[in-house]
Amino acid sequence: MKCPYCSSKEIGKIGRKKYFCSNCFSEIVINSNKFKVISLNEKGIAKVVKTCTITD
């Protein structure tokens, strides 16, 4: 699996449908056929930086 935000392969599973990219420090959350990439800014505030539909 590659990070949908930075294309890195440094992805680790942190939950049932949650992954973490240690390259761009983003969390990837998968629900049904969609995913969200959530990133933290310098103040620690979470922001959705990308959403997309998963296709085969």
C-alpha cells in the first residue's frame, strides 16, 4: 500500500481501518469505498487534506 498523499510505502496499521504514514505524518482512514487523509499542522490541529473514492 502507498500513501495516497505522498506516495511513500512507509505505511503502518494503527487501527482497524486506520493507517499512518511515517513519511508525511498523515493518518489514512478507510470507510467503505472512500478514504480520508488527515494531517496535523504545527499547532496540532487535524485537517482533512485529501478525500477520494477507492476504485478497483
